[in-house]
Amino acid sequence: MATLAPHDLSDLNPPQREAVKYLDGPLLVLAGAGSGKTRVITRKIAYLVQDCDIEARHIAAITFTNKAAREMRERVSELLPGKSGHGLTVSTFHSLGLHLLRAEAPRLGYKPRFSILDSTDAQGILSDILKNTDKNGLRQAASVISNWKNALLGPQAALAAAEDEAQRQLAIAYQQYQDTLRAYQAMDFDDLIRLPVELFKQHPDALATWQSRLRYLLVDEYQDTNGAQYELMKLLAGPMGRFTAVGDDDQAIYAWRGADVENL
């Protein structure tokens, strides 16, 4: 690999420079809106490639929306021209999960070309299982199952934790829902995070492969991670804790879908 010129950090303020250069373990950058948190990620990617000889293909930057991922990719491409940025992963959590699952699907009993259901498809399956066509009720049931998945609770664990008959019936429906998805060779959006966690816990060799492939992780808007996303990052970062997370605990906006600011 050709030697690259060192990345110039002179325009960053001292705390930003310190965050970019810190590589001795996990790093959390807490800062308010407009303080340059995303800039720390993009500049750190350039620093890792140009100063630390980590090839871009071994780096993954994760954020929450396709728009944010696109903007980050554009910023990084300006910092790493030509082939120096080749192979860099900049994606949402769900895109990363999909990438992992397409590669490893057979280990979980799926074909690599499994289908992904949107919320309408998922509620249609639940409607058949629950013998219910009330849209509000189906949305609520789908939300409870989604929260179970985001907390890494499988159907049996959800059934064991049920506090009343309504929850018990929904946990039974959750099992039927998962059985239906598997029969269809399909996953829903929550499975794109939950199943890679399951994969890595059941198959240490697969985890070792991906830890070797993705050697440094950077996570934007970390305050919005839920339990499953947190566990996925923890597994991929490994015992060395090779990651930088940036976030603002005053900006947590995804509590409704299981985001837990305690992950910070």
C-alpha cells in the first residue's frame, strides 16, 4: 500500500484533535448539537487511513439514516481521494446487518436471497395470526414485538416474562410470526439487527471473521442505539474495544423504538 501524506488536523480544536488521535480503547465523545461531532468521525477515518496504516476496507462508520450515511460518505470521499477510501463501509445499522446476513445467512438456516418485509407486510402476517383487522391494534402488537426484538428477547423469553394473559397471547403470536417469517424465508427490519447478534453468539468463528474484517468502528448519534444495536457493536468491537462513539444525551429521539440513552 502506498504511503499517504499525514492527515492535517490543524483546523480542529484541541478536544477534537484529541478525539481523532485517541486509539487506546473505546472512546465516547459527548458534545452538543453543532459542535462538530460528525466531523470528528470523518476526520478520524482519514487519520486512521493516512496516519495509522489501517486500510479503509477495515473501517466501518455507522449512523441511523440513509441521508446521514450519504452525507458522511461524501465528506470522507473529499478527505480520501482516489483509491485510498476504497472499500470503506459507511452505512446505517440496518444496512450493515443486511450485509452481514447476506454473507452468513446459511448459518442461520436462511438462503442468501431472503426477503425483507416492510411494516405493512409484517402487520398483514400478524393480522392472520391474531385474527384481527383493527389497524391500531395491529400497530400496537407489531410495536410490542419490535420492542421485544430490540431488547433481544426471543418468543420463549417473551412468554416467560409475560405479566398478564394479553402479553402471554402476544408472545405466542410472536412465536407464530417468527415461524411464518422463517417459512417464507423472510425477515423484518428488527431481524436485521437481532439476527446478526444471534449469529455471532452462536458462531464464534463468524464473529472472528468479521472482527478481522472490520477492525475499527465509528458510531454516530450513539444516544439513539437500542439494546440490539448496542450488543452488535459490542460484539464487533471485541475485547480490544476498537471503536469511537459520538453522541449527545440531550438529543435522544428514538426512545419510542427502544433506544436507550443508558447505552452511553
